[in-house]
Amino acid sequence: MIYQGKGPSHESKQSLWLLTAAPMIWAGHFILCYVTTAIWIEKVAGRDASLLPMRLTIGGYTLLAFIGIGVVFGIGNRRRNLDTEKKSTDNDTPDCRHRFLGFATILLCCLSVVATLFTSLAAVFVQTTH
Amino acid sequence: MLNDANPSQELKEAQERRLLKAWQTPKGWRYWSEVNNTSVGLWYTIAAFGFFLFAGVLALLIRIQLAIPNNDFLSADTYNQVFTMHGSVMMFLFAVPIFEAISILLMPQMLGARDLPFPRLSSFGFWCYLIGGLFVCGSIFFDAAPKGGWFMYPPLTTDYQTGIGADIWLLGLSFIEIASLAAAVELIVGVLKCRPPGMRINLIPLYAWYILVVGAMILFAFPPLIAGDILLELERLLDWPFFDPERGGNPLLWQHLFWIFGHPEVYIVFLPSIALVAMIVPTFARTRMVGYSWIVLAAVGTGFLSFGLWVHHMFTTGLPGISLSFFSAASEAVAIPTGIQFFCFLATLIAGKVTRSVPILFVSAGLATFIIGGLTGVMVALVPFDFQAHDTYFIVGHLHYVLVGGTIFPIIAGIYYFYPMVTGKLLSDKLGYASFWFLIVGFNVTFFPMHISGLIGMPRRVFTYPAGAGFDILNLVSSIGAGILAIGFAIFLWDFLRPRKRQPYAPRNPWNAGTPEWLAHSPSKPWGVRSVPEVKARYPIWDQPNFVEDVDEGRFYLPDAKEERRETLISSIVDSVPQYCHRLSSPSFLPLTAALFTGGTFVFATFHYWWSAAICAGFSFATIVAWLWTGTATIPEKPDKRIKGEQRAPLYLSGSKSVGWWAMFITMLGDFTAFASLIFAYFFYWTASEEFISQAMSREMITLFIASCCCGLLAWLSTLLARKLNKWETSVLYFVAIAFSAICSLSGATLIVIALRNSGFDPTADVYPAIVWVISLWMGLHLALGGVMQLYCLARKAAKRMTGEYDIDIQNVSLYWHFAALTTAITILTLCGFPSLA
């Protein structure tokens, strides 16, 4: 019989969806930035207007995205540190699998933070709608 | 009494006899009814290479034409057809299908499974692909091929190319996209549910991680193109002005929809090839992969980020600078995960002791070439540079470095590596080295000068150029390089196809690899694995004592096929705990027949033979229903069976544990993405135009739309009720509920048609009525299809093919209805609600 673990590492408490959480936040931030800017320029302010309100809005989105990714990072980190004595993610145990999912989540959080930062830098450097 | 721990020789032979009988390949003309992955995967691979060679010959024609200035080897019109077909065939008929082919062929072995969960679906996908591919390729012999470039931009393909070529492209390739979606369903469910016991999610082969990501990418990338195809074909066929600016349309919408597909597509072809590298590198480095978790990060991260890049193909279309910057930023960010996996490969090669071989040589060629393409990719991701390089030969050079380095070289490495596993014979080392040098030299001589010709201003897609403009020598060099490249491919092809009757069989696992696919015998057996192993390591052949012997002796799961049926184990997603024994489909001509009729529908529609198309569609529908009725959700003759020792597993499970439920879920995710693309189109028009909502809906139309929505929601709720009633075995009430839900669904669909007919909305007059028609017809079609499914469930229960316990059909139809109800609600909120807000 395959051992499914106990406590937090039991299979019933695991899901692959957590892996996608941080990149989903990046995707949400990215789409919000793109859509809000498009609507602002095409429908509200026009192509000659100031971009300042948009830049502040994107700053707000970025802050929210960082908080979201931070929460996911916290969950991933807890999983990774399931048993502080052992750090392996390579073995055939529920604990290793648990740590692996936590570690992969953390890595994806780091990538998502960098990608979100890249997107928001557009609002830092680009000052006009042209 | 069976003793799985130590079976007697007599018992072992009996088990093998039964397994062989269950899995034997049909003989004679019935061979083409085979659905086993080893046959279908092989046909798929050979067909993909056939199309690759065809597109390669087209490339040579291009290079002959461009070898000297003012050449008249090809006319401008023929040249347009040739380069369009080269790009389209390479991308749609080779790059994506070859990954599906290789995965269908190899993945079950990598997962220690007997086959993927839906063999007939794989077979259907293959036949669709072959028929559609032959149709599209054949057009060039009748001077009727598409000629708008592989991305088919309107208005070029609407106002200026009135021939049948664009229709062949749109309908032929849409048909092939069905095959890709079918493969995505098969492969995702395969990775999630068909793993051997114990192969936890942290132990699965890296190839499987990549395929899981790529399968998910297909679900979200292909549907926008299908939505775009529908809109473009409707404009060409019925004059609905989706891309005509004079009637409110916008050609940029096509570019958005195409590239939302087109850029992830690049990674859809790149990641599976890199997955092959991830399997080959540890074998020849003689050590485990360094940074397994980091590669998972890279695969998942690339999959996501690749969806934020599409506008970098549209930098010169006049979008606001800040919008371009978002996409430029994401295009730079995607280099991070791409780089991470390359560092992992290099670290593994450094950590291990590399043995010289043809596969690892092609791997290193692939990595080096891709890095050059990646660096020029970072350059063109910068908006100011792209303004200069856009639509020049610099881009042609860049994309070939990426695609050949990231796809072709790794695939050739993979063919050298896996050839003995599939055929039992090794390819020649001598010919391998020779083809390697011709290919690597030929490739660089062909494509490197294109960067320079592009930078000095040579536009892509010109059929000739004037002498003395600075392009002469560079193009001649490229053409000579193409000749060298062709010699390399000819050597490889000869090695691949030459007769091998006298060549002895290769030893089993000739590369001494550690992953489960190398359990395959030489020559291989049709059953895949002798017994489904219990896996406790990423490289079980290296790390699990007596692993190969235990598998061969039948000491693991399903060592026998007592009922002489094809079976594999279905397990849980995270820890791969066995859940049930899945009876796989036997050989059948139904998938081929269904593909022929589906193909007929598309082909006849291309030529506007509407009656013939309708008859084919009817037969296609009937064949698919017959296939479902006779081959799916069959009630087993006993509730469970022994799978190992005294351990038993059920033969039937429904709901989220069953593979059918996951297939429906995944299909509907793809379907919903296509719908979301149409909704995106609606809001895109609103954003891009001041007067998008050009006429108001009448009160009658709104009432009918809302009534249709209510019918849809009632159908959804009564389907859920019917599912409950079926569980409680209350037959009469079940029949009432499911019949009521079918009536609601079909009424909802009818109301939509009545609303549109009486609306006074003329879809040819303006883009607003046209998009309202398309979105509401999409909803109506889903209601009608849901109604058919409900009638199917009614018939299944009446025929006693579904009971309270054996209820896959109603479970899966309920899942469909969750999505259908959501589609209905969003449609009505958008079409009836948004105009009052805007």
C-alpha cells in the first residue's frame, strides 16, 4: 500500500493548484495593467492626457500583487520547512513530496515577483501615453 | 492460486500468453483499426516527418529562388504559396504534432503504464491530423494554396485574396487543431492519472512535467485561434465584417487572437523538445538531473509567462507605448526560467561524466543554437530595436535559430536516443556524426547571414530583390548553406529508413538509462510493461534494487490479463495511489470512420458543397455517438479485480476519480477559453471604437434572450437533480428530470434562434450585430449540445447501461452543464447588460 502521509502532508490536503497561485497573480496583475491602461487611454483620458493616474493605479495593483504573492510564499515556505531537520525533496515519502511542492511554490513566487516588478517598471519609466 | 511474489514459470508463461492476446496488434487490413499507443504514436511520428520533409522541400525552393537577384525560378504568386505553406506546415503539421506523436509513443512507457487512458481518442486525433494535413498540403499542387503568410493577416486575406487558399488554411487547420486538443486531453489525463503506484508528484519524469505544462498551454492557446478562425471564415463566407474597418471591424483583433495563440505556440513546440533533453542529459552525464525542482519552476513559469508576450509581434501596430512596455517587460522576464533550465542541464553535464554519443552531440547543438536565438529574441523584445528589425530577415534568422535550436536538434537527439526503444535497432553512429556536421554547419551558414541581410534592410517575404542592394552575397551564402543542410537531413533520413534486417537487435536499455521507459524489451512487446511497477525513485532502474527483474517476473501490478482485456491502472494525482483498474478500448475502425466524416465536413464546406458537408456532419455525429455508446462507461462484469497479491481495485469509478471526468473538465476549459476569446473580441471592439454599440436591442429581443438564459439555467439545475435522482435509483423521477432538462435546453437554443431572426440585427451591416450573432449562436449551440447529452443520458438509463452506481455519463454531463450554465450567464450579462452600462 502506498503511504499517503499524515497531518499536513496527507495527500487529501495536497493540491497542484497552489503551484499556479503566484503565476496566476502575475497574470492577473498583467491583464489588469494592460486593460486598465487601454481603457484609460482609449475611453477616458485620450492619447494626449497625463499618465499619472494610471501610474499610481499600477502602483496600487503592484502592491496588491506583492501582498498576494507574499501570502502564497508564506504557505509554500511552511510546507518546505515541514521538518527542519531534513530538507530533501527527492525521496519517496509524503514529507518529501510535501516539501517539494512547497519549494516549487516558493520558486514560482520568486519568479512571479520579478515578472510583476518588470511589468510595473513600465509605469515607472514610461511617462506619456505615446 | 496465484503467487505474485514468485510466480512459477508455467504461470508466468500463461500470464504472458494472455497479455499478448489482449494486446496483440490486428493483422492484415485490420491493422489500421489498431488504437494502441505504440502503433498510433509510430504512425503519427512518421506522418509528422513526412510533412516536415515536404515543408523542407518548399524551403529549398525558397532558397533557390532567392539565391540570385531578379530570379524567375518561381513567380511571385507561387512564391507566396510556397513560403505560406512552408511556415504553416512546419508549425501546424510538424512542430506541434511531432510533440504529440512522440508523447503518445513514449509517455505510457515513461509512466510505466500500458497505454494512455483514451486510445481511441489518440487514434481519432491522428486520423484527423492526417486527413487535414493532406488536404492542406495537396492544395499547392492545384495552385490553390493559401498565400497570406502563416499568420494570415486580414485585410490581405479578406479583401485581396479571394481565392480558396485562405479557406483551406482556415478550415483545414481548424480541423487539425481538433487533433491537438484531443492530444492535450489525452496527455494531461495521462500524466495526472496514469502514473504507476508510488510515483509521487515529486518523482515523475521531467518529460511528464513538461508535457503537463504544454498540454495546459494548448488548452488556453489554441482556442483563441479557433475563435479567430471562426470570425475570419465568417467574414470570408458570409461577409460578417469582423475585420472590415468600414463597418466597425478591426483587423488588429485578428492579430491579437492569432498571437495569443502564436506566441505560446513557440513554447508549445519548444518545451516538449527541451523535455527530451531533460531525459537525455542525465543518461549521458551518468548522474541524476541537478535542480529537479528548478526545472519544474522553469517549465511552469515559462508556461505562464509565455501568455504575456503576444503583443511583441505587434509592436509596430501603433498601440500606446506603455502597453508595448508591458509586453516588452514580460518578454524579457521569460528569459529567466528559460535560462534556469539551461543552467540545470549544464550543471548536470558538469557534475557527471559525459560519454560521447550522437544524441548528446545534437543536444549540445540544440542548446548552443537556441541560446543564440534567445539572445536575438531579447533584442527584438526591446521596442525600439523591434521597430527597426520588424518584418526583416533579422526576424527570419532569429526565429529559425529558436525553432531549429529549440526544437529540431533536440528532436533529432531524441530520435537517436529512442530509436532502439521503438524499433529494437540502433541508428548508425558514423552516419549520425556525418549528418551532425552537415546539419550544424549548413544551419549556421544558412541562417546567420539572414541577421545581417535583415539589419541592412532586406524585408521578409519578398520573392526577389534587385542586384547591388547589398543582399546578393548574403543570400547566395544562405542558399549554399541550405544545400548543405539538405545533405545533412538526407543522411539522417537514409539512416532512419534504411533496411535493417541483417542488423542485430540492440541490447535492452542500450544507453544504460535510469527512467522506466527503458524497461522496454528489445524488440519491444505490445503490452508496454510486463507488470505495472511500484516506483520509489526518479531513476528507478538505477536506484531500485531488482527493479527490472521484478517487473519482468510480474511481481508488480496487473501482471496478468485474465479476461484478456486491455487494462491499465488509474491512480491519484499527488501520490499515485491506485484507485481503479481502467479497461482500455480495443482496436476499432470507429475513430477512423469518425475522422473521415469529420474531415469530409470540413473539406466539403471549404468548397461550399453544403449538402455534402451536412451529410458528412450527420454521419460524423452518428459515428461518434456509436463510439461513445459501445466503447465508453461500460458496466463491468464484476465490481473489482485483483491487481497485485490480494490487493483488489474496482473496475469502474465515476466523478473526479475517473479519467472521463477529467477529460470532460479539460475539454471544457478549452471550450470556455474559446468563448472567452469571443467575449474578449466584444470588449476589444468596444475599447477600439467610439460607436461600437451601433443599435439598441428591442424589448422583445432582450426578453427572448433572458428567457433563453432562464431555460439554460433550469436545464443545468434539473441535470444536477437528475444526477441525484439517478443515485437514489428513483427511475421515474430521474426520467422526468432529465427529460425536462433536455426540453429546457432545446427550448433555450430555439429561443436564441427566434430572437436573432426577429431582431432586425443584420450581421453584414456592422460589426456590433455580427458579434452579437456569433456570441449568442455560441451559447445556443452549447444549449443544444447539452440537450443532446441529456437525451443520451436518458437513453443510457433506459437501456440499463447506466445505473445509480455506474453513473459516469450523468456525472460527466453535469460537469459539462456547469460550464454551459456559466457560458449562458456571461453571454446574457454581456449582450443584454453591458450596453446599458457602456
